[in-house]
Amino acid sequence: MRSAVVCPCHDVTRADIEDAIDHGHTDPETIKRATAVYMGACQGKFCSPLVQSILVERGVERVGEQRRPAARLPAAPVPLGALLAPAERARLASGESADDAPRPPRTCPGVDERDG
């Protein structure tokens, strides 16, 4: 069962977590740094209970002890416009709406080939 996926956001398996523990990463914070669990789109909502159960099985934590990595806020607020590419920023400054922008065709790898 070592190939069971613990974190689908980053494809982290049970084996990855166990290897991290074997290398001395027994705290959720260091496991996060070693494997990227807790850092996906779910922010640990999916993987946290699974990591916790592995830590309990391995005798690193007690049942009911729920430690999580520290949450880190941005050092300074960043306006969303600062993240835009210069061409996109210029397009929006000219008054063009987002609906007017050309969009790439929507494709889904693996699915589109089967639909062919």
C-alpha cells in the first residue's frame, strides 16, 4: 500500500511520507518541506488527516494530537494587477474587457485524443 496517494495535489504517496519520516522528518512542518504535502490547492484539507494517521501508525504522534505546519502570510500585500504580464496590463488599461481577449482552445490531454 506504499503506492497509495496521500496528496493528490502534488502526487505524494505514502512511500514518500514514510521515506521522509525515515530520514528524520517527524514534524508536519519538515514533512511539508520534504514532500510538498499541505501545499496543494486544498492547502492540506485532504492530506492532513492521512499524514496524521501515518504519523500515528509510525509512533511519531499520539492519536488525537493534530499538529499542522505553520501558516505563512505574504510578507507584503501584492495587488493582483502586479501579477499581470505587461501586455495584459496594457490591454486592460486601454479599456478592453477580458471578454474581448483571444483565448486558446480548451483541450484536455488524453481526453481529446480519445474523442478524435
